[in-house]
Amino acid sequence: MENLSSKEHLKELYTDINKLVVFRELLKDPIIIDLKELLLEALQSKKDEIKIKTTYYNIIHKLIKASETFGLKGNLLKAYLVHSIINSKNFFTGAVEKLGINIERSLYRAALNDIEILQYIMNVNLKDIINENTSLVIDYCPTLNKPTINMFNERKLEIIESENPETMLKKIINYYYEIGSGEMSSNVAFRWENGLVGVDNYDYIELSDIIGYTRQKEALKENTEAFINGYAANNVLLLGSRGTGKSSSVKAMLTEFYSKGLRLVEITKNQLLCFPDILSELKNRGKYFIVFIDDLSFEEGEIEYKQMKSFLDGGIEKVPSNVLVYATSNRRHLIKETWGDKLQNGEELHNSDTVNEKLSLSDRFGLKLTYLSPDQKEYFKIVEGLAKKLSLNIPDETLKKEAAAWALNQNGRSGRTAKQFINYICSRK
């Protein structure tokens, strides 16, 4: 750790912090602000010991809170600064998300200068500034949020353990390029709330969890694989009855390909009006995105479908090559057709134009996959497969008899019904 016992070192550190260029947004970070205040107060000829101690314990409080929130461990000042760097979003992070190490040397040198400063801060021993116990944040282990939760923690730990600034910068660049920066640095699934918001507890489904529908799963996987490899791929509409595995199939694509740069952004039907903003955000990120709309259908009078149709058709603005739409629906025709469409002109010159426009939305999806409700044989196969995964020791005939009765009394035969039945069986044990 750096020794800050002299005023010269304190002054040098305070001055260096203010020299950040690429990661200048970190100067607004609450802990950096407190650290600067602590350094400034320690430089005074007449020190205010109460203010120094108050600021110091504010830093300790914020570091421990960050640890319990984000799962940081070990040297919390170092872990927190790496966390803040990884979560930064600026002109540098945007460039390396797309280009990796192949950025201009000028930008690389500017970033390296910042990392030299930040690594200097990481190695600060607060005990040299204030004669208080700093062991609280030197080897900390969180309780509320274990580091093992996040799939990318091993990569973050590699950055923390970097021996020198250049090694650290190269690892940071690789992290941005392979995983992402900002809100994408710790998540692979997102929702849209005037911007990307990470989904921390995403439901990671494996393709093998979906029993049956082999042809549909293979077609979806083939299309998705072509997409992330930069080949032509289609927007996909998954049609069929409730509970047949349409949504699960889309989620399984993320589990299958997130390590190769695939990300999923789930939006609601009402957010289709935000589509231009969503595309504007995604096209500049160095990842492949599936915009996922679950249970898509439109009632009479809803106009959001026109926004989607414009995207699927490819309007004036070029459709981003790193974005596809995957949607599920229980309806063959996504827009509800009424007798009014057939019998009244309304404001249309030709009534058939209205009908054709509404029926044509589903045709804009290049790949349509149908998930039919399973027959009894297929339903039993799903039930047996789920029971086998959980090692349930139930005679086949008993299992089938109870599964058939369950489907009859519940929502009919489907993968979801089968899963609910197995959950019921497990709850009786």
C-alpha cells in the first residue's frame, strides 16, 4: 500500500485525483468526494480532528454499504473503485465495447494515465491519513450479497489483482469488450425504463429444460446463432397456446449464447412507442440484442403495432444489424379483427386496406414457429421428463393417472401444466 505519511504525498494524491480525464465522472462519486475532502482536511496546518474522523467514518460506512449491495469483498476501497470503473459509461467504454484493444493509441494513453491514478488511489492505506483502525475494510466479506451470485465476479477479481496499471487497463478493456460497460457490466438481461435497467434475478432456462418441441428449438437456436455470428437472421414470432414453452425458448437462447455477446431486452407492448429510443441506445453498444416482447397482441384502437411494423419493414432509418425482435403470442393474427373492419369503411377509402394492414403484421416476422398444445402422449412425456430431472420415485402408471387428472381439473395439457403438476407432487412430500 502507498504510504501517505507526509504532506507531500497527501498533496500529490489530491492533485492526481483531479487529473482524471477519461473517467472524470468518478469525481462525482460519493466516496471519491469524501476521500478528497479527507485529504484536503489532512493537508490543513490546523486540522479539524472531528471533521477528519467524521469524513473517514463516512467513507467506511459507504464502502461497507457498497459491499453488502454489490457483493464486494477483500480490500473494499480497491474493490469499490474497480466496480466503479467497470460500471462507467463514457466515450472510452463505448469505443472499446465495439473495438476492444483496437482503439487509437491516443485514447489508450489517456485511459492508461487515468488507470495509473486510480490504481494509486486503490493502494492507499487510510491509516496513513488518520490514526484509526482500517482493518474493517481491508479484508471484508459481505453477508447480504455473496460475490458468488454474479457470473462475472471472477473477471472482476482478475482486474483487482492486476500488478500494474497497463495490465489492469488491458483486463478492463477485455471486460468491456467481452461483457460490457455501464449497466451491461453485471447483467445480461434488461428491461426498459427510459434506459436499460439490469435484471439481477433473471430466470436462466436451459434448452434441455423444455421437453419436446425439438424442431422449434433447433430453428430458433440456428437463427440466433447466425445472428450473433454476424450472418443474416430473422425476427421471430413464436405462436401457440399458453404454457407451451414459447417464452422459455427465448430465454433459453440467452442462457445458450450470453457468453458470445447476446443480450436480452424485454419490453412491453406499450413501450413500442419508445422503439426509436430503444434502437438508438442499442445500436451503439458492442453486443447483439434480442428485443423480447411476450404475449404480443393488439386490441381494436391500439396503434402501437404501427411502430413495430415500421421497424420490421425497415423505415427510413437503417435497422441496426445488432438488434432482432423475438415476440410470442397466443394469436395467429396479432391484431384483433372486428366486424367493424369487415362492415364499415370508417375513415378509410377502402375497407379491405384496414383488414390487410392488420393481418399483415405477423407476416413481417421472417421466422414463425408454432407451439401446439401437446397431445396426451406428449404431455405424459413432459411430465415424465420433469419427474426424472427431480429424481421422483413414482410408478409410471400412477404418475400418468394423476397427471391426466391434474390437466383435466386445471388448464389443460401444456408444459406449464406439467410443471405445476410436478410442483404439486413435490409439495406433498
